[in-house]
Amino acid sequence: MFKDKSTLKRAVGLYAFAKRFEYTVSLSSNTRFTLECTQRCYGWVLQAWKSNRGTYWHLKSFVNKHTCDKNDNYNIEFKCVSACVIGDLFASKFS
């Protein structure tokens, strides 16, 4: 469970950076959020929904299966990693 959508996005960005893959947002609304792997592996999918009450977001579905070519991971540009995620990574190194 995540306290809001920005917290969810930050957590997914950190996870993608740590696991060395990129994702695209296939659906983003006030109540739903769906991400897919950019490498066309058609396996990795994350779906989250906003709670009916409050601002909390829950993972509805998470398929953590990558069939991507691991050699492609060296060309990752990390477009999905936001400035907030990069800030979190550096802050953890200096604290």
C-alpha cells in the first residue's frame, strides 16, 4: 500500500533502477495506474488502483516476469527515473 500516487511512482522508479529495466505508463488516471516493460517482453506488468476511501493506492496486479534480452540492459537510458528518484538514491549514499 502506498500513501499516494507520487509515492507509488517513486517506489517503482527505485525498483526499476535497481533491477535495470525501463517501463512505460500505459494507463494513468485519478484512480488507475498501469505500467509495462518497454522491452516488449510482454511479461512485466504492474497495475495499481486508488482506494475508495482516502488517498491510498494498492497494487491490484504485479507480474514480475521478464523475458527481455539481458544484453539490452546495458543500453538503458532510465527515462522512467525521475529527479525525485535520483535525489533519493544520492540522499541514501550521504546519510
